Amino acid sequence: MSFIRNMICECLAVGLLASGRVRRAKAAALRPGVITPIYFHNPNKKLFDRCIQWLVDHGYTFISTNDLVDFLYFGKPVPTGAVWISFDDGYKDWLDTIVPVVRRRNVPVTLFIPSGIVENNGLLPWMHGGNTDAGAGTQDSRDAVTISDLKKIATYPEVTIGGHTVNHAVTQDLEEPQTRFELGDSKRALEAWTGSTVSCFAYPVGLYDGHEKPLLKELGYQIAATTDHAFITRKTDPYFVPRFCVSDNISFPEAICNMVGAWQPALQPLKAVFGRSLSRKESRSLRLETKKGAC
């Protein structure tokens, strides 16, 4: 099924490239005062490296989370074609696929980490049908980095560590005390392990309802990243920062369409047709499924 899906999507992506939609989207990204936010989950090394090279070749400049904070809070300028790269979930594969590329190319990235999963058995629930007991405690069974891995990664100057709750909890579903725990305990754990202040956060699965914002501010977070598809401008609320998703193991043409923000608008007509038949619960379940595949 994924093979067929990728073939269809690659054909669509090639059509978008040929139509000029990608060129126009890139032109919008290269305007002054615009930041392109791109995030990944667990891409293969070849795909990620090609994405970085494409961005370099097409006039983009990588910025850090500190640069993003300075832009949103203090109005400091960013270079033309600024791009902010982040990753969600703390996959142990990053050690072999992402970190070497980041270090070799000197690309600043932000890694959003669910602290409780890292601290415990390292099993990411969506990879085990919700069963996180299987294989508990064995190194080979882990999906996520260890605390030791995280401590080492955090020493690299290219890397910023951000919060992603304790248990990868969807905060939209939580009452205030639970949200406070997920945000606060995650921050404290990550800061204790890395010795650095954690000031950025990403909403798991991108779902939120707004009750998180005052808690994020109170706890000292300055940035909270969503999965909303848009560019970052000076009007962007720091606690609802959009990001364009590049899915795992997709074709390179599709990745390009995602990076410039042309992919989701092209899919909207299809989503509108099929979405009419989905209940709110079904729509949410479909969004949760993106953790297993395409964004």
C-alpha cells in the first residue's frame, strides 16, 4: 500500500513541479521577513541529506531556535530564505541518520523529545499498537534514544533540545493539572539531563486547544510548535508556530513540495471531498495515524 501511495504522490509532486506551483511557493518563502519551518520524524539518511542539499542550492539559510526567538520577540532580522529545521519524537535512528548530516553540514536543528519515553523503555506507542510493555528494558527493542545518547547529542553546538511532553500526550485531551505535569516534568527532566535551559516545545501530533499557552508561558517556554501549515512571519504567535511536515520515506519530489509549502494546498481539494464523510472522531484518528506514515 505504501508503495502505491508513494507512486501516486510522486506523480502528483512531479506535476506540481512542472506546473510552476513549487516555484511560486519558493518565491514566497524567499521574501524578506519570512521563515520556512520544516519538520521531520524519522527520515532515512539519503532523503534528509538530499533535502538539506536542495535547500542550500536554492538560496535558503538555516537558523536556530535562538534566532527564531529573537525574530518573534525582539524583531531581529533573519536572512533571506531563512529555514528552521526540527524533528519530533527522539528516534534512536537519528544517531546514524540525522546527527552525522547535521554535524557535517553544520545545520542547526531542534529535537523535540518525550522525556518519559526516553527515561523508560524507549518504546514509541504508535510503533507497537499502543502496547509499550513488549521488550521493555532491552537496548535492541528501543525506538527512542537513551538518556546517555541524549546527553551526548545535546553537547553538539548544532543541536537544541525541546520538550514534547513526558509521555507523548496529546495535550488537547488533558485537564489543566495533567497538562502542567506533562509540560513541567518534561522540561525539568530534559534540563537536568542536558544542563541547558529548555525553552521550546512541540505539541504531540500537532493537536492543541489553547489552554496550553498560559502554562507554557508560566513554565518558561518561549516557543511552541504546531503542525499547522504556514510560513512564520512577525505576526506569528510564538506559542502556535506552524511547520511544514516532510514525511518519512517519501519520494524526493514530494519532499520538495512539502518543504516549500506547496503540498498541503494541492491536497486540500481531495481532503475536502473525502473529509465530508468523516466524523470529528474519525478525523482525529486519521491525524493520529500520521505518526505511522505520511503527514
